Amino acid sequence: MATNGSLRETIYFYMFRGSAFIGIAILFIVLILLFLPGHSVINWHFLTSSWQHRDITQGGIFSAIIGSIYLGIGVMLISFPLGIGTAIFITEYSKNIFWKKIIRLAIRNLAGVPSVVYGLFGLAVFVNFLSLGTSLLSAVLTLSVMTLPWIITASTESLEAVPQKFRETSLALGATHWQTIKKIVFPAAFPGCVTGGIIGIARALGETAPIIIVGATFYLSSLPTSPLDKFMALPYHTFILATQHSSPYASSYAAGTALVLISLTFLLSFGAIIMRYNYRRKKDW
Amino acid sequence: MVFKKDIYFSENLPRLMFGAMAALTVFSLVSIFIFLLISGIGAFEEIGVSEFFLGIDWNPTSFYTPAWGIFSLMVGTAIISVLALSIALPFGLSIAVYLSEIASPKMREIFKPLIEMIASIPSVVLGFLGLLFLAPFIAKFFNISNGLNALTASILVAVAALPTIASICEDALSSVSVRFKEASLALGATKWTTIKKVVIPAAGPGLIAAIMLGLGRIIGETMIVLMVAGNSRAFPTSLLDPVRPMTASIAIEIKEVVVGSLHWQSLFAVGLTLFIITFVINLLADVLVYKKYSYGN
């Protein structure tokens, strides 16, 4: 009976361990499956020259890379300050438990809204209602609203992790509420806010459905020069090459583009995870 | 006096500023619902609520007899959701049990962020790999002509939802009080018995929340289903039938419709339906998570 039980335990535990290994294997399988068809098209020319619509083997994805980088920077500029500011209000200012609960409920629920619905929202509000048209700006605003709940959640967690003692000590020494937040609470929580935010940006960069709806195009002869221009982006470029292009080389070029995209999102998330790890190890509270 | 006034401003300005930011955030989030409602309500009025939800034909572009029923689309979403969840849940829960109960602290520190990284795989990439590798494999395996169907999409959507489910299950399992486990082990139960009979039941509400949030993630998945679900409006009768879920319909059609037309309005109505479904799911999860924290303390 005892051996039977422990044998069962061993089998189950191997199963659990196995599924964790399979989970991680997925990451590597995805990278390998992209690398096999995609690595042959990636070279300096592919990364730095603009797209040639007629002959896809002649052009590169420079415009799509730049478009995605603009998008990332734009989203960061809007959603970081708004997200962190909202989190500071929730954790440091808002005293009314009821409102706090309502705000949090709203944020958690909106983190679950499908990205394509954010796309519809962007189309109705930014593209049509505010007449920004299908543009870089509309896409930045749409993706910013989408990433806000993630950034607020990460920042709130980070601010709440700052021990109450810190605040009390600062106030006891005669600092005002704002001085305490500015000099004590915010600096302690800042790295956590930023790493959470970067992971959010990485996910936003991979989103395709919203930008299909509000602004990305497949072919542009020049880089966007104003926020109201249309733009190219890596995920949309991958999507079109993968599904709607007739060239026999399309799938290897799609794989090459996807490889560049996933390198970008992985570098950002992995960088943030390493940063978070170092910062947690260093912090002495 | 001047000094006091300065303090007053420097203390209240930040409060107002952050308050305004919070208000703007909540406002922008609430306005999603309002704009969906304004843009989509006309479709319910014109088509009729029951025709819209129960009609089997979705054919808005037909010249003679356009049809506006989203039932087939909803069934497509439902099939993929159930199938993807039944793949991702056991898998995600096993990973969570390993991370929270079995792995050494060091392994845990390596594995957790790696599982989290799966969430950074863009869904368009998963869809593309589905087109390139999984769909041909499924076609060959089941000996069918086209591998773009509900099953193929479900497998990939399950991968996309895996990190969400695994990490919330892990949170739920880790938050079970250590005293419960110690009491069980002290009574002579093995580690596996403790996990099965004590830890998992105690984490129950949290695990159900993980199912709900994973389900929300699955229902909202767009690119994968757009690329590999087969994109057929016909009513699905088997798991190997091509389907067109609600999210895919929106993404395909919205670019080609005239702003304000009935087709445009009904796509917003589909969006509104998705919004309400995910909202209810998240609300239920929220109630359960809230319950979880009153557990064992």
C-alpha cells in the first residue's frame, strides 16, 4: 500500500515536472520553428532598407521596424505617466474605500477586454469621433488605453510593496505628504513600475488586431513624418505576408519579419525580468 | 502666511494632478462601453435582438438577402473556448502545482519568468506557425483536405492562454496557508495526498478565477482564430469544421464597411456582445478572488 502510494506520487510528480518542461519547451520550439524558414532572409539589407512591393526579395522591413519603435515610444509616453499617476492616486491619496474598490474593479475588468474590442473603440473614438483618421496617433492612443490597466496593476503592486514604515518615518520627521511620496515612496517603487511597464509595452508591440483596425498599412514608400501619417508595423507586416501575399517567398519573409518582431518583444520582456530580478535581490526591505 | 499658502499649493497640486489622471483613466475605460453602445445599438433596433443572437446566417454583404444572425459565430467562439480551455487548464494547473509545491526555490526562480515569457509571444506569430506547421500536420493526421479548423485554432489559443492560467493558478496555490499543509503532513499524509486533498481544494475559488480569466483571454483571442480557424460562416458540426469566431469577424470585416452603415453598427454590436461576455466573466472571477483572500487567515 505504502509503496503503491509513493509510486503514484512519483508518477504524478514527474508528470507535473514534465508539463513545466513542456511549457518552457514551447518558447524554444517557437523560436526554432521561426528560425528554420526565416533566418535565410535576415541580413543587414533586410533590416535597413525599405519595402519593395513588386519584388519582396529586393526590399527590407526598415519602415516596419521604425513604425513599431515609434508605436512603442508613443505608447510609453502616454501610458507610463497616466498609469503610474493613477496608481499613485489609488495607493497614496484615495481614502474612500468604496471608490478605490470601484476604480480597481474597473481596471481589472478592462484588462480582460479583448484587444479587437479596443480596436473598435479606437476606430469609433480616435479615428472617427476625434477625426484623427487611421494614423500613427490613433494607433498609439488605442494601444495606450489597452496597456493602461496592465501598467496600473504593476505600479499599484509595486507601490503597495513599499513598507508602511517608510511613509510613517518620513511623516514623523516632518515631511509633508507630497514630499514623502516624491522622495520616499516613489523612488522605492519606481523600478517595479518601470519593469511592469516595459513588459506591457512588449505585449502591446505584438498586438495586431487593434492596429489592423486603426492605422497600420502594408506598404508605404516613406517613413511617417507626422503623427497623423499612416505607418507600417512588424506584426501587421507579418500578418499580411503570412496570409495575403502571393509571392512564393512570402512565407520565409513572413518568418523573417516574425523573427525580428519576437526578438524585439523577447528582448524587452527578458530585459525587464532581469532588471526586476536584480532589483529585488538588491533591495534591503 | 505666504509660506502656508505655498505649502497649500505644493500639497494640493499633486493631489489634483494624480486625481485627474485617475479620473481620466477610469473615464477612458468607461467610455469604451459607452462608445460601443452608441455605435452598436442601432443594429439591435434594426435587426431585432432575437434575430441578431439566434439567426444562424451571417451574410451582411449579400446583395439580395443580407442576413444578420451571429449565432454561428458565437458557436464558433464557444467551440474554440471549450476546446482550448480543456487543453490549457490541465496543462496550466500541472505547471502551477509544480512551481508552487514541488520545484526547489532555485528552479522556481528560473521557471516562473520563462513561463511568463510565453505571454510575450505575439499571437500573430502563433497564428503564422499554425499556418505553416500545425495546420498541415492536423490535415495529414486526420486525413482531411484542409487543416484550418476549430481544433487547430484551439491548440494554438491554448498555448496563448497558458501563461495566464498557469500564473493565476500558481498564485492561488501559493496563497494557501502553510499551516494547512503542515497539519496535513503532520497527520501522516503524503505530499501528493496533501496537494490533492488539502492544497487544491483550499485554493478552489482562486483556481476557478484562473479558469474564468483564462476563458476571457481565450474568447478575446483574435489573430490566431483569424489566421487558422478556417474562416467559414457555415454552422459548425464537428471539431474539424472550419469556423469563424466573433473576434475574427470583426477584424476581417470592419475595414471594408461604410462608417455608420448597418454592417458597421452590427460589427460594433458584436464587439459590445464580446465586451459584455468578458465583463461578466471577469466580474465573476473578481468575486471569487475576493473570496479567496478571506480563506485560511
